[in-house]
Amino acid sequence: MMHAAGQARRIGVNLNQAVAAGHSGEPPPELWCYIEAAARTVQHLDDLGEEIRRRLP
């Protein structure tokens, strides 16, 4: 889980940089890639957290 959280933070940093670059003109083409990766990562973390919660007494 620690590795996944680190990956989510890195994706978030890349997403923030892409959005900032988009404010100065045309959004970079990788913006949607970062958005989709961030959404998938957060969903996986949510699913994992829910699975762990169900297994705890």
C-alpha cells in the first residue's frame, strides 16, 4: 500500500504540472493520460482499502 500511495502522489504531481502547463496555452496531450491514471489509481486504492476493511475483525 505504501508503494501505491507513492505512485498516486507522483501521478498527482504530474497531473498538476500538466494542468499548469495547460493554463499557459494548449493542454499537453499527456494530460488525459495522467487524469485516467490518477482515477484508476485512486479507484484501486479505494478497492484495496475496502477489501482490507472487510477482512479486519
